[in-house]
Amino acid sequence: MTIEIDRLQKRFGDFVAVEDLSFTVKPGEVLGFLGPNGAGKTTTMRMITGFLHPDRGTVRVFGHDIRKAPLQAKANLSYLPEGAPAYGEMTPLAFLNFIAAVRGLKGMDKRRRLDEVVQRLALEKVLHQPIDTLSKGFKRRVGLAQAILHRPPALILDEPTDGLDPNQKHEVRQLIQELSGHALIIVSTHILEEVSAVCTRALIIARGRILADGTPADLERRSRYHGAVCVKLCGGLPPDLALLPGLAGVEHDPRIPGRCWLIPEAGVDLYPRVRNFIAERRLEVEELTVERGRLDEVFQRLTGFEPLSSRGRPAAAEAQVESIGEQENA
């Protein structure tokens, strides 16, 4: 029981929003859909859910083609669009009752599910207030409540934590993790920390194409900071540290004087060498840690983002589509 996307393409005039996109999502996966603005994330989600028809390609939801059998496909889906649109004149209670009726919930089952989502999203104090008068955060919570009301086996969430404060974001991320036990989930987000927090897999797309596909840990391993040693020594760095075998370079932290990252050459475990260097010279250490890698750096490089510090140098070329996990196991 999967969602299968096969060679999707969508154009708006001369603008190519999605180009030859293919991937499969399996039950239990929380797929993070990452990309800069205009990358094609929302367009892809709208095609998966049947709101937009692709110019080419197919979407199969649990074996049902979204165009040939839309009712059967959509019965397995729930969708929270960006902005959490709802009927503003309705109260959350009236809106959720309406959604329950549309989803075929009745009697005690309907009442039980309403009570559960109201409590889980902490909507009790705004149940009888018109949705138009709610804060952005509460509107988002109402949208999430309608999305999970009928316990869908597949959940499509476009920017689910947009507008929420840090505590609310934490609660929603916990909810997503809980739901993944019995649902397939696709989450579109521009918040990179959200991918590490809730996703088991991530796709990075730009210009309508997939640039990378792997777990968050796979992506972090692609970072130039993967395995970098962050160090701060009393008295500063000895000059001969730069001669350490396997050291590709030293990057100083502009925020904290004396703190720097020792960047390893590809495939080198630099930490034991740094530790031995410090021990042999009996240097006094203030800080010594190893970096897992930086998802933001990988994202920027793959999507062609050029930081201010590198203006004047060639921007990163568009990366070839690859499965990171397969590449590293090759």
C-alpha cells in the first residue's frame, strides 16, 4: 500500500513547475519534501491529491489512479493545504462536524473522534469562535484537526507548523510522529530542523526536479562539515595543527574568538588524530566536539544557493539526481 508518483510533469505557460518527477512513499515513512520557493513542492502535492491534473505522468494512491479512480484514491487521503483554508464564518466545532459528515463519520464514532482531535489540538477554548477571528496558529490547528479526523492512511501536509509558536511546533511534530505509526505521511516544509525532527526520509527538489533522496542522516553525511572537529583551545591553535594528516582546511567561527572547525578530507576520521595531537602536546581544551553534518549547507549547495560570502565565485552546478543511501553503499 504505497503512493507512487511516476514521471509527473506540470507547466503553467512557459514555466515548468514540475519536470519528470518520480518517487514512491511507503507506509510508516514520513517523507520531508524540501525545496526553495517555487521549487514545485505545492504543485506536486496538489497533483498527488487530485486538486491539479498533471500534463503528463500518473499518481497511484494505494493502487488507485488519482485521475481514473479519484473517489477511491481520495478516500485514502487527507490533505492540509498551505494556509489551512477553512470556512471563516463557521466555528471550529461546526467546521469539524461538517468534515465528519463528509467523511462519513456517525454516532458515537463521530463524537469520539471529535473529542479526540479537539483535545489533541487543544481547541477547547476556541470551539465556538468564528474561524475568521482566530489567530494564525489556531487556524493551523483547526486545519490539522480536520486532516486527521477520520484517521486517514495517507496524510499530505503542506507547511504544517507554519504560524505556530515553538511549543506548538513541538506538539505538532510529536503528533506527526504518533500518526506515522499507522499512516503514510508527506510533509512539505522549508524548516530544515523539522526534517531532522520528524522525517524518516527527505527529498530535495529545485526547478521541479529531484536533486537528492535519502534519510536526514544520509543528507548530513553529504555535508562538508560531516566529521568536522569543532575545537577551542586555551591559548589558541598551534601553527603545526595545520600540518595534521587528513586535514582539508580550518574554518574559524566569526562569532566566538578562538573557536574553529577542522574540516577533514573525504573519508578521513579526523577526531582521533586531533585528540592524539592535543594529548601529545598536553594542550588545555575548552571545547572539542564532532559535527554530524549540516543539512542547511547540503540544501544550499544542491539547490544552487550562493551565500553572500561566495559572491563572485561560480554558483554550485545543479546536482545530478541520486539516491544518497545507494551512492554511499556503492
